[in-house]
Amino acid sequence: MRIALFIPCYINQFYPQVGIATLQLLEKLGQDVFYPHDQTCCGQPLANSGFEGDAVRTYDLFVRNFQDYDYIVAPSGSCVYHVRHHFDIIPQSAEVSHVREKTFELCDFLVNILKIDKIEARFPHKVGLHQSCHGLRGLRLGQSSELMGPGHASVVRQLLAGVEGLELVELTRADECCGFGGTFAVAEEAVSVKMGTDRLSDHLKNGAEVITATDMSCLMHLEGLVRRRNLPLQIKHVAEILNSKNKVSI
Amino acid sequence: MNGHPQAAAAFNRDEAHVDWHDTALWAVRQKRDTMAGTVRNWESLRSLGSQIKAHTLSNLGQYLEQFEKNALQNGVKVHWAADAREHNRIVCEILKQHKVGKLVKSKSMLTEECGLNPYLEAQGIEVTDTDLGERIVQLAKEHPSHIVMPAIHKKREEIDLLFQEHLGTRRSGGDALYLTREARKHLRQRFLQADAALTGVNFAIAETGGFVVCTNEGNADMGVHATPLHIACMGIEKIIPAQEHLGVFLRLLARSATGQPITTYSSHFRAPAPGQEIHIVIVDNGRSNQLGRPEFRNSLHCIRCGACINTCPVYRRSGGHSYGYTIPGPIGSILAPGKDLHRHASLPFASTLCGSCHDVCPVKIDIHKQLFRWRQVIVREEGADFFKTLAMKATAFVFARPGLFAFGGKVGRLLLKITPRFLVYSRLNSWGKQRELPAPPGQSFTEWYKRERG
């Protein structure tokens, strides 16, 4: 099985350690992982801003980069959601359909494709899980709080629960949006910041030392607020936690 | 441009007030969760509601005509209005024919949408909104900030002052029981003096020609039973095929709206009592245009419960008035552009596309997807401002060219590292006003990979 690693543009440029953790984690699990060098972005920043038409060439490039692999795995729910749901405006060739169907968020891939329920990792900290919206409600990585009745447990929660020493804190609002929202963070700066600080208060109030998520974009926004306000919170992508070794210092 | 971001930023200048507003609405969302959780197969009920609405919209003409036929047989007079102007004219004519000087109204977002109150007042008719929340905003000369709780933006203390001014109440420091009792006395007088009553319509049943009005205060019934003339105004999408479907929607509506099992009053009207008249005004006002837009037509499923508004993290932190449209929040943001794209162009962007609105919606309107689609329409038809367009075109150019992407990233990270802080965090940097930018690493992932793995 040939797996291609898709590293979202902003992770590539600003958070290489998240890409490295994802790669190492998959390799530790015995997977053949390839990294197509010519990848850039899924095009979501353009499309979410209303410039979908200008994103077509980026979509085409994405498909060319990833069409020859069995699976495409990314440490992001949002970018995966975009590939799966918004690549519908280009002609649906066999390659495009293949790429749309076989692109997976990391935790989803580990649990539902590799059928792994527990990762050998140790992370002795109180962790607050921020449930990134596109992963939660878009990819259904877990059941959102709006839906009723028995639903499947979050794959992210499931993996984190298996990490040695890790204590998941319960939040007052389990899955409220952090307010990142791409260009929303800039265009609606006031509301975006308020949403972010409210999320941080929830994590702090409930004793989190570390905030994690499937999406570094939410975390980039939250980290920006944490650093400006000097809050006692660490930010770690879920791949970094799942890839953590026995001795971890953060 | 004067749009949602400016109004929302103004709302956020008083953080304590934002917290109060957010908490009040989140409590309603929680009540909804509790009450929806008591219904076995809630999700199936949502699907059923959605399917009935989809079926009805696909056969709308047929059901509207069936409704009209049955209503006429019941002795109800039926009027058709293509737009707001025609609606207002029809209502005014009926009132003039009956020499109505004083009208009591129960809640109707449609008449709000049509601007009926100022129209009638200009014709010398005294209009009293009898829903307590609507009466409060009417006295304050404001518009509702929420479709179910019109005065949710107002604190008790503000209402206290308002009542002192308009109803001559004593200073009570916001004593809710006292204020409610005074409002009751005031409204009872208005009911007794009224010549006619106007209500909205929650559900109109094609099979019977009857219709249902849901209130918690009984104000629709008070008005209707105290006066000889009842005018009911409804949008064309309020129709449901048969009586048996009512149970589905009544179960969904109040639970989604306020977390009640059912509204206190679900009043069924079918035929006028002896000596009374019932008129129904069926209004299009842009709805059939929306029906003709395949990507947006299911926005007409809406039963106006407000659940998407209560759950919306942006609405809770920006207030209903920031939307500048009769229907605020997520549902308003997909309806408003269909009415006036230019005027409401900022609304589809007033969302993080978190999708909570879709999951909470009792009739499964895919609001987040429609927000995304409206964004495309807006940029295509209205354009975006110069800098945004330039930034997007440049980004698109870079994303399609891997070499340029790698080079641009390297230069960008370097610039971020060496540029003095005051320049990076200049006034132009909206991100950096209250947030740090990520600390630029020495190498990108691609650079690391090439170095380590070749």
C-alpha cells in the first residue's frame, strides 16, 4: 500500500514539526509513506473566500500530485474536507474521484483504514481536545453535540485516550468553534478573537495544560492568542502527541 | 463598506455585554439539546420534516391552490401578494374597508420583512405588537434582533426604563414579574380597544384549508377572539400537505426554538365564527426566486425556529442587529443575499462555516454549504474589494506553481524573521492586532524532507 503524505501549505511553512510527527508516526506503524515534492495547497483559502474559480489550477495540481497513491493522508480535517467536498467543480475523471475518495484525515486513517485502536505513546499531561469543526461536522470524526441518539465516539478522542499518562479534560462546551475560519479570522477580527478567547477560557477553567486538535489552523489562531496573552497553555497538534516517545518534555 | 464586520466589532466593544448575550442564547441551545434528547429518534424526525418540506416545495403550486380552494370553502377570504408592496396594500385595504383604526398584531416576521407597521401607521392606523418581546422593540423604536426572542438583546434594566417612559410604570430595578404584569395590563387594554387582529401563520394545511399559529403568550388568540376581523399573513413556504404532517412540525418547532415540548398555544383556525371574517394573505416577495435557485431552494424549508441562530457562535457574539436584515444569523445570511445581493454581500462571510447550524436545524437545511455557495456568487457577481482580489489572485498564482510556492514561503519566513516588530504588527495587520503570528521556523517541511530523505 502506497501512502502519500499531504502536508497543508501553512503546516509546511510554519509548523514543519507537525509534518515530521505525522510522517514518523505512519512509518512507526510500518507504512510506506511518500511525499510528493510538488504539492502546495488544497485551494481552500481561495474557495472559502469566494474565489473558487481561481482555485481550479490548484485543484488540478493537487490531483496530479496525488493520483498515483492508494491513500492520501493529511494532518488536517479541514483540508481533507475541502478535497472531498469541494473538488466537485472540476471534471470528475477517474483520477479526481480516486483522490477525493482516498484522501483521509490522519486519525480517521489510523482508526478506520489501518484499524488501529491504540498508539504506543506517552504524554503525561492534562489535555483539552479542541474538536475542529470541519473534522467533526464535515468528516464526522465524532458525533457533534447537536445530534441526538447513539453516535460513534470521536476517533481522535479514542486515540488520545489510549496514550499513556494522558488525561483528557472535559470542556463546558464540547465542540464550539474556535473562530479561526480562514479569512474570517481577519475579516471578522473582533468576533474571531472573542470566539478564540472564550474557547481558551473553557480549556483553562477545566484544567487543561495542553490544547490539541486535528487541525493546526485552529491551533495557529489559538496559539496566537495564548502567546499574546501569556496564558499557561501549550499547543500541540494531535500527531505530535501520538508520536511522543516515552520521555517527553514540552 | 458598512457590513457585518463593522457592526460586529462595535458590538464587541462591550465584552461584558457580549458575554451576557452569548450566555443567554447558549442557555436556549442547551434547553434545546435537553428537550430534543427526550424524543426517541429525533434524527429520524428531522429527516421526516426535511422530506415533507422538500416534497411540498416540489409541488408548491398544487398545494397552494388546494389550500386556497379549501380555505374558500371554509368561508375564508384569500388574497395573493407578489411582493411586500402588494401585501401592505392588501392588508391596508381590508382594514380601510372595515374602518379599522386600531390593529393588534401577534408575531409575524413576514410583516416585519414587508415593513407593514410603518406603512399602516402612515395611513393613520394604530398598530400594537402584542408579543411582549415585539412590543418592547416597538416601544424602543427598534427592530427584532432575533426571530423567536425579538428583544433578547435587551436587559431587564433597559426594559424597566422603557416601561417607565411609555407605560408609566414605577422604577423596579428590572423586576421581571412586575414588568410582565404591567405589560399584561397595558396589552389587555389594547386588545379590548382593537378593531382587528393580524397574526402570522406557522403552518397552513392544504388538505383542510386551516392554519396554525404558535405562541407562548396566547396573544394571537386574544386578538382574534376580541375583534371581528382576523387577517393572517403567510409566506408561500408555510404550506404543508396534510393535517397528519402537523404533528411532525409541532414536535420539532418548540423543541428547536426554546427547548419546550410544545408552544403554550398552538391555535388552529379553520373557518370564521359567526359575525367574524378571516382573510389570508399569501405572499411571495422573492420566495419563488429562491425556489428557482437549485443550490439555495432548501432554505425555504425553514420553519423559523431560530435554533441555528441560538447555536451560531458568531451570532451570539455579534448580536442580531449586526446582520442588518429581518432574519439574522445563519438562516438570514442565506436568505438575505437572495433578496438583495449587493446590500447583504457581507453576510455569507460572517461565518466560520463550522456547520453547527446544519446539525441543529430541525428541517436539515445545509446552511453552511449555502453560505459557501453564496460566497462564490458574490465574488462572481459583485466582485470583492481591490486588495482582497489582488491577494487572492496572487495566492492562486503561487498555489499553482510549486517552485514559486517553495520560494515564496522561504522569502516570507525570512522577512517575518528579520522585519522589525513594529512593521510586522502595523495597523494593516488585522491578524496581529490581538494575536501573535506563528514563529517562523528555519526550514519548511519540504526543505526538511529533501534534506533528510532526498
